[in-house]
Amino acid sequence: MDYAALSSLAQTIHRILNHDQHLITHNEKQQITLLHEKVVFLREAFHKFPKQASRLETRIRVAANEAEDMIEHFMYDQIWDQYSSITNNPHHLHHDLEKAVEEINSISREAADFTTEDSAALADDSPTVRTSSSKQLAGGVTVGLDEDLLKIADSLTGGSSRRQIIPIVGMGGIGKTTLAQKVYHHPLITETFMIRAWVTVSQDYNPQNIFSDLLACFKEGGIERDGQSNESMEEKVHKILKGRKYLIVLDDMWSPNAWDDVRNAFPEDCNGSGIVITTRLADVASYSSSHLHQMRFMDQDQSWDLLKHKVYCPPDLEEIGMEIARRCGGLPLAIVLVAGMLSETNEFSWKQVAEKVGSAGELEKIISLSYTNLPHHLRSCFLYIGAFPEDYKIRASKLIKLWIAQGFVESEEEAIEYLEDLVKRSLVLVTERKSDGKIRSCGVHDMVREICRRRGEEENIQHRVSIAHPDLILLARTYGSTLRSVICSRQISASSFDALRVFKLLRVLDLLFWQKGYYPLPAQVFDLFHLRFLAFSCPDEIPAAISRLRNLRTLIICPSSRFRHIGRSVVYLPLEIWTMPLLTHLVSYYSLLPDPEGVASPLNTLLELSVRRRFICTKKITEMIPNVRKLGITYFGKEDNDYQLQNLVFLHHLEKLKLVKEAPIPYHAPRPIFPKSLRKLTLHGWRFPWEFMDTVGSLPNLQVLKLMNRACEGSTWETKEGQFRSLEFLQIGECNLEKWETEESHFPRLKQLLLYNCSQLSEIPNDIGYIPTLELIQVDYANESLVECVKQIQEEQHDDYENYTLQVHCTRSGGSNSMAANMSGEKVIKTLKKINAIKAINVGMATMWDSQTVEKLNAVKNILMAGRGGQGGQGS
């Protein structure tokens, strides 16, 4: 929270210095300007000297928070006077700021000392590489790793003439090193590779120590070569490996630079050599190779098997033991550590462990290593995620808005980059991705969340963030006005909203989970001048007082459950909504946007607008939202109204558009005209003729197109040359299309094609298979003739053109006569394991097999793999 506190303070200083509504004296302005200079200096120090700056993090966090609280209280009091009939004494910052500036100055002087230290001296503090010999690495358990082991061993010993690089990636404690050990000591590996060496790289590595440890492993294995006195250790390693078949394991790699520093020591011209890398970071893995191996969490049966392997469980304690294994969340390291706690076999001690295992205290040092290694700018973002309830599925778009509201990041692009970085570090799990590959939703593993929560307590995050706390009155008594986020993920009493008056500095207020009944928006909300994010359920008109929230960026309005129950379907937004100067995201479900006639200036800051009911896209509306990038509109009317969608063309910055029509009536009014800036288009229920796609296909930047629930209607779709030049993703669902006439050149960049519930479409043109960029065709099993068609396209590409990039996935929405469809997921996995085992055992003896046997074996495996594609299972 230290770096975030500085970033947030810098933004607050910018606001008070650049807004005329805040009256400050000349001396106060000088003090604030000096404070800003010191804040900028300390932020730069964190970037350049993160380890040294960490010594000051507690002092920085406290000082920055106190200074920001002071300035924001001053701003709040000034604005409150404007709306209150009571005139208070003049507010001055001068004396209060003196102490804050003095403390920040003191910290800056200390920071200046270490920023002038010699860089070589800083490098000397780095610990040397940790090493492990092959003998030390023997042992371990392969529960839940058999399939992974066979897959990697198969790749390494499959007879390839090229050097194989296989990164194993996953969070700390998931079993990467254990898997690498089993591969390293597998009989097939020891027989195949004449040289094997293992070295642990670690975070603060030294390339010379890595080469030294490799040479020590070679010597231990009886392989040593005298080099010239002027040869470097890297050259010696290269000479020993040259012309020999080797396997090198680089364990615990944290940086792409580490791979760059050692890669030249490993010859590329060796016949079938291999390098295995273990890392927590996906970008390190992908940097070294495109064929990474992603570790998976253990399922419940595997967790129980591992626990039983590590500790004897008496028959009468098996039920408790299975519960303990389940609570470990599929993390092998957690299970191993918990097994060590079960030193006694009496029922009482096992029950105690079962109660405590959820806290995962013994894992703190290991998982904390990932947190400690985080850059300072990511720590607050990570702790904020950890504050959400257990197993909470967090929408990435909402999380990004919350980070921005809190002041952790300044832009959406920056926030997306931060989130992806946390995912690469295996601290945040992606639960769903969008069609364009971006994260739709995410979460954290329970074990990681627990450590995250503890870290948050150490850094007093609860003084700033409250998520899921049911009692606002208690929060007000405990933390007073220091709270910046209140997210009510549980139902709370309406009477507790009196406490909102205390939270003068609140930036985030999410009440979506509160309103189970017929309650208006609490009046206290409109006094929260610093509010930037507001989400609530409202059964009635929203008062014009909402315009007093001059700092509001995000406004989300949803109907309450009672509101829906009584049949009301419109929430009226006030005309003043058009006058909110910083409003960036407006998501208004079941809400009526007021006519902006008479409003003088446009809402230039608005980037996202999602509305339902009676949205007429007049020319005036487009002039009011000139910079909108994301627009979603849903119409429920049963009449064929003219929504004036031809005016969409005036939204020159629009990138994402979703048009939904729930009424089952064809649209005969003027058709939409889309701006050329459009990158993603979703049409739902419009029943446009397929000829309308000629207009859509002419959009030069369109990358994603989704046509759902009879978006288009008609028996034939004929595409033309020059259309869909940038389209990468095409989804067609629930249509009466019978014939699709197209050529490969009509979709030159298409990567994914998804066809759902197109029951009358029995085939697609073979030309689709020749699209050079195509990676996936996905159809549902219910349409058997279409399934057969796409599989024939895939076989033709595989057999005739050796194009193995095209994959076919079949969803299980209907029946199928395919082998994989009629087998349970568990049986498919077991069969794949058997095939892999046969292949692994017979590595090097393929010449003894007849061609028909090889063909049949591969055919069975291909069928099974194709069938598993729609199940979301793991690859064999």
C-alpha cells in the first residue's frame, strides 16, 4: 500500500491544485507543490531501488495517508459549505500541512542516501545461486502427476531431432519442481540422455554460478573435459554438451533475463536434447518456449490419495481426513505441510487440524515469497483482490474501475496491464476470458487469498477498504473517515446508512447486494463529495442531487429484486446526469436516459454507456457522448419503433457495440450505420437479412462479430471478396441459415469460428479450412452432419496439407455417435493415459511396430482429444 498511497496522494494534490472550486492561500499552494515534488521523488525511488525503498514503506504509507486525509477533509469541508446553510469558520491547511511536509521531507532525505549508493554495491547484496545435485533431488510423490509426467517424457523422448524446451509454469507450491524431479529421474529419461544436470536459478541469480554448478553436475556424472585456461565457464559448458544428447533442468526461474544469460551455453544442434524450466511466471515460460506446460490443481480424489501417502489415516478418521484434504484446495504443498501436522492419530488432533487447515499458516512463507517479489505498484492491486469474499468471481471490468477509483492506477490500459501481470505471476487465476482473449473474470486461490488477507492486515488495508462487512455503524466507529471503499456483498439493515455521514472521504460505494427490498437510495450518499464509484439498486426515480457527486466516474444502477417482482421496469435518470463532469462509465439497467435537449455541453469524459428501454439514438444524443468507446443498448418494446440507429455512425471513437432486441419482431425501420472505428459488434434478435452483413463486412477494423438469437434471418448467406478484412472471431448462434457460400479470401484473418444451434446448416464450405490463420472451429454435437463436415475439413488439412494448427471442438449440447461423446470424461482421461503409457514404454522401438498399429493408435487418440475439446478438460 506504500506505492499506492504515494500515487493516490499525487492524484489528490493534482485535483486541489487544478480546480478553482478549492480556495487555498499562496502559502498553502507552495506547501502542497513542495509536497508533490517529494511524492514524485519517492515514487521514482520505488521504481529504481525497490529493495532499499522497502525499508521506508511503513513510514511512507502512514505519512502519505495522513497527508491525503488532511487535504481531502479540507476539500470536503469547502464543498459542504456550498450546500449547507451553515457558514463555518474559514478552513486553512497551512498549520496542518507543516507536519506532513516535514515528515515527507525526512523520508525523502533518507531515500536520497540510498539512491546515491554505488550500483555495484547494491549488486553485491544479491544472494548467490542455490544449487542441487541430481542425487539430492530423488524422491517425492507423483500423485496427480502421472498424466503430466507421461506427456513431458513423451515430448522429450519422442524422437525429435530438434532441441526441446519445456517450461513448467504454475503458482508456488503446486508441484512444478516435484514434476520436474520425476521427469529427471524417469527411467526413459535416464536411458535416453547421456548427460543430465540440474541447477536451481532463484530470483537473484548469477550466471557464473549457474555455469559453475552445471560443471559440478557434469563432474559428478563422470563427465569432465579440460579446457584452455582462458576459456570462460560458459564456453566449457558448451564444449561438454556439444555433440551429446543432454537434459538440463533450470529450476525456479524468475526472469526472462536469466534465460538470455545462459541460453548460449546450450548447443542447439544436438540430436533430441532437452531443457526443462520451472517458473511461476507465465511470461518467463512463454519467452523461452511456445510449448509451455501449465500445472493444474489436484482434484479431491488426488488430494486424498496424496494425504494418505504422506500420513497414516486410521479407518475411523477417514471422513475427517478427506475433509482436511478437500480444504487444502488442490495445492500439493498445502497437503504435504498439513500431513506433517498430523503427528498424532487421535480424533481430537485431526479435528483440530481440520479446523485450522483453512488458515494455511504454514504456507505463508512460501506464498509470501510471490508477494514479496511483486513490484510495489502491484501490491495494493493484489491486496484489494484478496479483500473480496472467498470463492468470489470478480469481473475484471469492475475490478479495473475499482482500482482506478481507489487511485491505484490512472488509466484503464494501465489497470489491464497490471491485472495480466498478476495472472502471469500465478497469483490471480483467470476464470473466464473474452472472445478477444482479454480477461472477463478472475479470482484468487483460497490459500493465496488467506495470505493476502494477512498481508492486508499487516498493512492496515482494512482502514481503507471494507468488503463484505455487514455493519456500517461498527465500521464508522472503528475506522471513522479513513475508509475509501465500502462494498456490501452481504445484506445489511437500512438503518445502518446513517453511518455514511462519517465516511467523508469515501471513493467507492457498492450497494448492489444490499437492496433486497423497496428502499430508495440513501440521501447520505449525495454528501459523499469524493465518491468516484457508485453502484446500487433503486426502485424509483433518482434525485437530481446525484449531480452533487462531482468526482463520480462510474455509476451502475440495477433494479432491486422487489422492484422486478412488482413489475416496474423503468428507473428515471435526472436531466442533471448530463452535467456530471467526470462521469466515465454509466451502466443503467432498466433505466430511462433523459432527453439532453437544453443541455449546453457534451459529456466528453463518457467512455462506456449501457442502457435499456426506449433509447432513441438521436443526433443530439451522439453529440452528447462524442468519445464513447463501448455502447450497449437493449430494447424490450414489442412495437417496431424507429430507434434512429443510423446515427451511430457519428460516434467516431466507438470500438465495442452490443445491440439487443428482445421483441420477436423484424426490424423494418432504417438499419444501423456503424462507424469505421468499430472493433467488436454483437447483434442479438434483430432478424436482419443476411445481405445486411455486406455493410458489416465493410468495417475495416472489425475483429469480433457475434450474431446471436436470429440476429440475421434467411436461408442463404453469400459473402463477397474484400469483406471482413480484420475479422478474427465469428460466432453464429440460433439462426435458420441453410446454406453458407464463402471463400477463404473472404475471411483472410479469421482465427475462431463458433456455430451454435444452427440446426438447418448441414455443412460449411471446404474453403474455410484453407484460411491460413484459422485455429478453431467449434460446433455443437446436436448437428451431426455439421460435426461430420468440420471433422472432414480438419482431416483434410491434417492429412493432405500437414496443417495441424486447425482444431475442432464439439460442445455437448446434443447427442453424438462419436467415441469421445459416449465416454465419460474420466474414462477418456484413463484411456489417454494408457495410450501415452504405451507410447512412452515403446519410445525408441517404433520401428518394431507395423504402420497399421501406429495409425490406429494415433487415430484413437485424435478422436478422444477432439471429443474432449468441448468438455473443457485438460489435454493429455
